[in-house]
Amino acid sequence: MTKIYLRLDPSQVTRLGAIGVGIYGAIALFFVGFSSTVSKSGFLMVSDVSVYWVAAMLALQGRAGAAYQEPILHATLVHFVPTVKGHFGWFYPPAYYLLILPLGFFSHFFPVFLAWILPTLAAWVMVLRRYSVKSSTFWFLGSFGGVWLNFLHGQNGFLTAALCGAALWSMRKNSGWTGVWVGLLAMKPQLGLVFPFVLLLNRAWRDLAMAALVVLLSNGIAVAILGGSVFWGWWQGMDLARHLMEQDGLGSHYWFNMPTVYAQLRLFGVSSPTAYGIHWALAAVSWGWLALMWKRTVDWRWRGAALILVSLMTSPYLMDYDLIWLGYVLVILLENGQTEGWYPGERWMVLVIWALPVAGRLLVEVTHVQIAPLVLWLVMGMIWRRVTRLEGRDFAISLR
């Protein structure tokens, strides 16, 4: 009998997770140990949360609309982080200010980093506990590449993942909170495009209305507090976001960080209009697949996994740290395989997803190949296989 080395049972998953946490943790400690947070002669730590910090400070000075102007944002950022390189932009809708304003009261970067990362991480963990209570799964997720990319960037992936998970769980329980979480997720609109479509499939009219109300109220409150310039600044700032995406961040290598079909085609030298066309065509196909999944199964796990995959396929503007959403797909595939058995290739796919955010980022720098879109399509195929086979099995049992 052939011995199976990749079992992915709880004990093996715990070991893999502990090894991963140890490796990533050692790397993180190394960087912090040689940074300015420990020694004045160390290199200055900088991450995307610096942009949140600067935007919050500008808002507290009554200049919230100025953050959307790249020259002003860059000049202010350089003042606090002299070694910053590349191009940064502030593209978030006005409601996002309500979340980051407290960061503007801090005078140093590291407290800002902790004040942002720790609460958003805690929110994500609280939501994750709804999906899994196994300690082995949490060890495994602790070494998931998406977790560490968000630490590295100081990004909002933990927050958006928490809102995504809360919306899915509320949808499953029909608790009435779905519209609230979807409305809050609109603070990063490119990630929330699929949720209204799913609410339409569910004929959840009240949730749709609530989501719209939350979007209008949150942005209205922000405009009332910060002034009308914040709305017009955001509206005009979307052009800068599109320009940076189409021009590879003006030399900042955005396409290396964008695990999308659009970015891959641009790396291959395809023109922007053609890349858009192919990307949106494939996104439309994925939406069609999602609608079929919604009709084919009522199992909330596969519906949720499908929604997440299609959400990550939809917008051409997606960053590698946004792949933190795949943490839910990992939980679903892993624990379903442990309890109900594995189909061919699923164990290896779990490992691929686990390593994808970091491994994909390293691979694209060497090969100029973004493997994430292909991986997402493969996972879609595996989920479709499991759903259709389960359906066939249930039908066969009903005939007995």
C-alpha cells in the first residue's frame, strides 16, 4: 500500500503551520531588529499605513481633500518618511476617513502601525472563529502568506477580510446584518462588486437597501465632517488610480503586485485596451459560473468560496495582500477534506493557496508570470467538481 506523505491531517497541518510561523516570524524580527524602531542608525520602517497616517493628519488639519492630490500627499509623506520611494496615492472614498482619523493623533510611525494592524487582525480572527475552532487550522492560517504580506505592507487586508467573512456568515444565518457589512465593505469598492450581484440572486431586497443606506450615510457623514472637497478629491483621484494601474505605477512596478489577468497581459506587452477587454470577458464568465454555483448548491461553504474567488477575479485593480481573502477558502477546503475525504489534487491545491501570496510575488519578479489567476480558475474547477459529484451521489442515494 502506497504511503501518503501529504496527509494534511490536524497533526501534520499543525507542524506545517508552526514551521511557517517560525520562518516568517524570524524574518519579521530580523527586519524590526535592524530598523529605526530599535536603533536610530537602523533603516527607517515604512509601509502603506504611512499613507493612512499622512491622510489622517491632513484631515485633522482641515485638508482632507488635499490627500487626493498626489504632489501634496507625496510631499507630506516625504516630510515624515524621508527615505520613501515610489509613487503613492490616496484613492479611498470619504467614508474611509472615519476609520483612519484617530491615526492622525500619533507622532511616530510604529505606534501607528500597531494601532492599525492589531485591531484589524483581531477583527479578522474573531470572524474566523465562526468558520473554524480547530487549533491546527489556526496554526496553518498563521503561516498563510496573505497574513504576512498584510503585516509587511501595513495594509487593510485584515479589515476587508473580516467584513467579507462577516457578510458571508450573516448571509448564511439570514441575520439581517448582511447589508451593513456589505455597505461597510464599499470602503474598498473594487472588492465588493460581487456582493450586490449575490444579493440579487438571493432576492435579498432589504439587504440591498441596507447596503445602499450604509454607503450613503457613511460617506455623507464623512463629507459633512470633512467638507465637500473630500468627495470631489476622491472622484478626481480615481483617474490617478487608473493611470497608475495602466502605467505600472509610473515605474513603481504595480503589475508585480497585481495578481490579475490585466496585469499579466500587460507584463506580456499586451496593450491596455486589449488587456481590459480580455480581463472583463473572463470576469463575466466567472460571474456566470457563480450564478450556476448558486443554483447548483445551497451549501454555504461552496457558495462562500465561489463568491470569494469571483470577487478576486473581478477587478483589474487587485493587490497581492488582498489575497488574504483566500484564508476562508483554505479553511473550507482543508476542513472539508479532513472530515469528508479528499478528491485528487485537493491536498496539493491547499498547499498552493497557502503559499500563493508570497510565492507568487517572488515568482513574478523572476519570470514576469502572475500565477494567481490560473490558480483561482483551478480552484473554481475543483469546487465545481466536488459540488457536482456530491449532487450526483445524493441523487444516486435517493434512488436506492
